[in-house]
Amino acid sequence: MHITLDCSSYESAKASVSRIFNTDETTLIGALKTLPPYQDTSQSPSTHIYQQIFLKIGSPIDDFKTIWFHGTRVDSPASFHLDGILPKSVMKPKLKATLASLVDGLAHSGRNPFSLSLAGKQTKADEGPFAVLFKDVAIHAPGANHSYIEAPEMVEDIAGSLLGENYHLLVERYKKITKPYIVSFVEQSSGYELPCVLWYIHLIENGETFIDAASIANTCFNAGGKLIAPQQIHKIEPVENV
């Protein structure tokens, strides 16, 4: 049986972590509740909590998959079933053509406010596709997280190169022809996700809200320029009221 780490919700996170540790939710939560508030500054909270749960419950299984959440805006979600999720170098020309077709009647003004950040986005590490571990982070973008369902970063970058300081006018036009989606996909676990989810559960059991706990414990996925293939797509979900 294939086991998947799923942070669509607090309930799915608890259930999947319990299966990965080959235990039940009551035992898992009981073990987490015995841990005192984190005070050890010699290691990260996620590492500390993982090590303590390892001692109390035992080792997790080695072979499992992780669901990741990719926020975006598109005119047709069918493209994900056909093409998967594309890296930046493949997606950028398509997106630039779309934005160029929307620019009529809008005037360029001043400098591109994203020029400095664009200069630093030229490596393989910037190719993506990117995703987050917790669905709540993809939807709500708490704290310093960028809201990709509000305006994908690449859309803002291209709009800035076309209109300078008036980039927001083009972004608004793009938003009118697109809708926000959360596209989830499955990847083989790399090992660093599980400690983050234990930390997330521990935070909630100690009074944090679901969204704040997800923001604090979140980690990211970077495909490094590799296509997320159509067969890896788990769900394509529209996001309402964005």
C-alpha cells in the first residue's frame, strides 16, 4: 500500500503522519503532548520534535510520497492535465505573449520595480516549479509568503518589464481573464518534510491556529527546472473569493 504525506488539512496531516509512523492518532498526539515547549536553540524545532517522537514511537517508514501545493492563476486548468506544471523557462514565453496581448491602451511609466529581483533570478534554482507543504499556506499566503493565487510572481515581473511602475494595471487585466487554482501533485519524499509536519501538529496542539501553524512550520519544494508531469497531478482545485 502506498502511503502519502498529505497536509491538505490538520486532519489529513495527523492521519498520514500516524500511518507513516505505523501508529494511531491517539498515540501520536499523546506523544506530542508530552513534549515540553521548545527551548533548545542548538537545533531547529522540527528536528528536535522529530527526534523526540522517534525515541517515543520508533522510526517511520522510509518509502512514502508527499503531496505538494502549487498556487497559480490560469484561464484554463485543463492545461495541467495536458502539460503538467511547467518550469519558468518554458512558461515565461507563453505568459509574456499573453500579457503583451493585454497591454493595449496602457502606458509605460518609470522603471521596472522588479528589475533588481529579476537580475537575481537567472539560475537553475529559480526555474521551479515551486510548491508549499501546507495547503493553507498556498491559499492564504500568511506573513511574508507571496500569494501566487492573487498574482503569480512571474506575472508581476513581466508586467513590470512591459509597463514599469504601471505594472499593476496589467496585472489587474490578467486577473480578469484568469481564475485562482491550487494544483497539488505527488513527489517521492525527500525526508525533510516529515519533521515539519510533526512541528505543525505540535504547534496546533499547543494552541496555534491552523493557518499560523502552517506558516511557521512550512517548507517548500523546488523542482529545479524539471517538469511536474501530468501523471503526478493529484488535484486541481479552484479557489473561491480571491
